[in-house]
Amino acid sequence: MSSEFDELQELVIADMRKVYSEISIDHAMNPRNVGSIPVADGFGSVMGPCGDTMEIWLKIKNGVIVEDTFWTDGCGTSIASGSMITELAKGKNVTEALKISADDVLNALEGLPDESIHCALLAANTLAEAVRDYLALKNEPWKKAYRKQ
Ligand code: FES
């Protein structure tokens, strides 16, 4: 039974390899940094034009992202993009993180099909919103106590 499942999984992955890079498949199948951060320093939630949502949580110390996590109800490439952008942002200061673009995600994933490029853009937009949220909270820290996230 399990060998039939393994064979089927191999066939599915062989099909994916025709379209996606090895690194994209790896991040989609084994996503890094999944989940939420309680009492995050920054939070972003963005719905893309496809109707899928991504959320990113940031923990920031001395202006540097020390922990970041994501969640999405989107497609496999949105999972790969969220996984990759949280890897790219970790250890960066907030100014550097704001500059991480969809192209950076696409390059790190060694490209995505044209119809999936907006998934990388969703990840970049969500990270930017989380950083902007951090910057807004920094200016008005009393609001942190009233956040839902
Ligand atoms: Fe909606 Fe990829 S994020 S199709």
C-alpha cells in the first residue's frame, strides 16, 4: 500500500519537475517558517487578485528580523513563495526587508511559470505590509496592546 503511494507521489513529482525548479518543489513540499508568532512585532495580511491570502508575522530585535513566519490558503507556488520570502527576510534589517521584491523571490526559486508570478508578488506585498505594520507600531507602541494578532 505504502509503495503504491510512494510510486504515485514519484509520478506527481516527476510531472512537477517538468514545470517547476527543484528548489520550488522543495519549498512547496517542505515549507519553512510556517505558522504564526504570538504577540508579533509586525503582521501583514494581503489578499491577492486570485482571492488567496497570505499572512506574515515578524519578530524584530534592534531593527533586525530575528524570526518570521507565514501562512497562506493559496496554491503550491504561494506556499513556496511564502517559505522563500521568510527565508530571504530572516536576519535582514527592516530597510533591507522592505526592498525584497517579487523578482528576488522568483530568482531565489529559480523562476516560476508566468501564471504563478503573482504568487511571488503576493509574498512580497505581504512582507512589505508586515514591515510597515512594525514601523507604524514603533511610532505608536500603545496600539500593540489592542492588536488581534
Ligand atoms: Fe493564488 Fe497562487 S496565490 S494562485
